[in-house]
Amino acid sequence: LLRIKKKKPILPFIKEKPKTPAHLVALKALEALRLKKLWQQGEYKHYYSELTDILRQYLENRWNIQAMEMVSNEIIDALNKQNTEQELIQKIQYTLSHADSVKFAKGQPVSDENQLSFDNVVYFVQETKLIEESKENTKEK
């Protein structure tokens, strides 16, 4: 008897979650951005675009917030729904508003603002990283 293989339905490509924890992906990208020294060379728009993209990607990987398609206010609302600490939300709001000013209103930030925006994202990632319990701790419970 001849068996005819059924054709499998073609499924849309599903992006797999990164195997690397979200905070490590974000911190690595932030370090790469820092080394580019974009804002020090007057590349403010490029700098803030990359900085906010790293933040948005982190939010997607960490909480599955579709931040790449959101405007700044929607991101802040999504963070509020995650019960994120207000101090952290304020830091991100500061960074996003500066980024919007530079990207859309041709704002010229001073170097302190650029550094603070960067530091805010690093701090946010470090404070919100998912801490996974080791397997030994899980077995004991």
C-alpha cells in the first residue's frame, strides 16, 4: 500500500522568545549603544531611537507588552497595569518624553539629560528583571 503524506498546513512564522533572559539582552544592547557614543557626536535622534527601541524590546520580552507599536503614553499605561513602582515609571516617563522631544520636535538635549535618560533605562531594567529561582529552591517547596 502506498501512503500519501498529508501536506502540513503552512503556519505563520512565530517568533520564539529569546532564550537569553530579557534583562541580559537589554543590558547587552545598552552597553553596545553606550560604546557607539552617538549623542556625544551630535546624533541625538539616532541615540534616542536606539535607546527607546531597546526599552520597548525589553518590555516585550519581559512582560509581552507590545511596546514597539505603542506611543509613550500607552507604554506608561501598560507599566501602570503591571503594578510597576511609580519611581520606575517616572524615570521611564522622563526618558520617553525626552526621546519624543528629540525625535519629533527637534529638541536639543544637554549631555546631562542624555546620560540621565540612559541611566534611567539601565536602572529600570535592573530593577524589573525577572529573577528565576534555582531548581534546588523549587524542589524544597
